[in-house]
Amino acid sequence: METKAKAGVTKTQEYAYDDYSLALLAKELSREEDYQMLMKRTSNYKNLFDPSTGLMRGKLENGDWVSNFNPEYPYYEYMYREANAWQSAFFAPHDTEGLIGLYESKDAFERKLDLLFSIPWNGNYIARNVSSFIGQYCHGNQPAHSFPYLYHFVDKPEKSQAILDSIMSHFYGMGEHGLALCGMDDAGEMSSWYVFAAMGIYPYSPGDAEYIVSVPLFDQIDVALDEQTSFTIKKAGTARKMTGISIGEQPVEGYFVSHDELKAGKPLTITTE
């Protein structure tokens, strides 16, 4: 029997998302049997949700929870890779509504998010690649980089925006030797996170051809796709609270715009007040 979880939480979460991405490919290839099999596995992350803590927690081979449980300690019992329980709690970009459904209500989920960004980091907990904090949220490494956008799913995009603006203001800049980052720029991800956040579009679930929308830093951004095609992102208003989204002339319901619409050159307008 295993006595350590061996990054079991991180692996389970990432494998669930990997299965989802492969399922999308299987569907495109008309491999229905593979699609159904893979989709069944995409909810495996739910097996590690501990209702008593509201967090993802490792299990031993016999099904018992790993204990004693310290959700703030990085890599605790090696259940998590390059993160702690808080920084691993909300990763299900393919099934965020399903993740929220694990809590008693959307309000309960929102309160848990509030704790993520407010419980002070313990400076005695030092771990490789775990740095640059807003509460328990760590921006110095990749595992939680989608979490600031989660307030969109409880219809509080203004709370997402406050976190995004804080991250862009405090964890990025120009240093003595050029670009200054708050952590590891694995494959350029740390840099590209800023570019997307500054543009007001972010690939929340990279397997899906769509972007979650926030308020850009700039009044207008022109993106050249090739010599003939470009698209424009416009910010209507000077405030940082998003009140409307339109693509072309059509208002958008919700907070996502499709890659195909942007690729076709349709302008994206983000209204603020």
C-alpha cells in the first residue's frame, strides 16, 4: 500500500483535462467510442474533492485521505507538484460548472475563492518555484494562473479584474536586464499570461477554441493575423468594470468569444463603466 500520494492530486487533475482535450480530438475524427470513453474520465478530478475542507486532497491506495492535512504547505506529502492545496483547488477548466457544483452553492464557491486570495502566505514555507503571492494564490508558477478568472463564473467579473490588475501591476515590469518577471517563464507562459491579460482575452481552456474576456489595458489593440486579415479589440470607457461585450455588431451572452470570430476579423468591443 502506498503511504505517500506521489503528486496524485496534480496528476489526477491534469489527466482529467488531458482526457478532455483528447476527447475533443476523437470527436473531430468521428471516433465516437473513444470520445465517450475519454469524456467519462474527465470528471475523475472530483474523486479527490474533500467536502470537509472544500479542497482537493490526496488519497492512499486503500482510499483513505492523506493525513494530517496542511493545505498551506507546498507539495504537502507530495500530493501537489509545485503548489499547495489552495493553488491546486480549482483546476478544472473543462468543467468549471461541475467544479462549482461540488460546493453547497455559488456563494460558497465565491467565499472559497475569497479565501484563496486573502489567507496570508506563511513566509516560513519555502519551496522551489512557489513565489509571488496574493494570499495563497501564487503567480510565480503556472498551476493556478487561470484562477483569477474564476469570479466570472459567479457573475463577479469585477472581482476577477481587481486580481488581474493587481497581478499585472505588481508582478511584471522592466528590470535592469530587460523584462522582469515574478517567476518561471516556462515556454514563455509567464510572459504570454501578461500579454493575454493586457489584451483582455485569455485561453481559459486551451483545448477549446475560445477566450474568456476581461478589461484590456489599452483603448484599442490591432492584431495582424496575416497581410490581409486583422482584428481589433476596443475598450469603450475608461473604468475597469466590464459591463458589456460585443463581437462585430452582436452582443455576447456570457464572457467568452470564439477564436473563429476573431480569426474572421470581427472587432471585439468591451464596454466599461
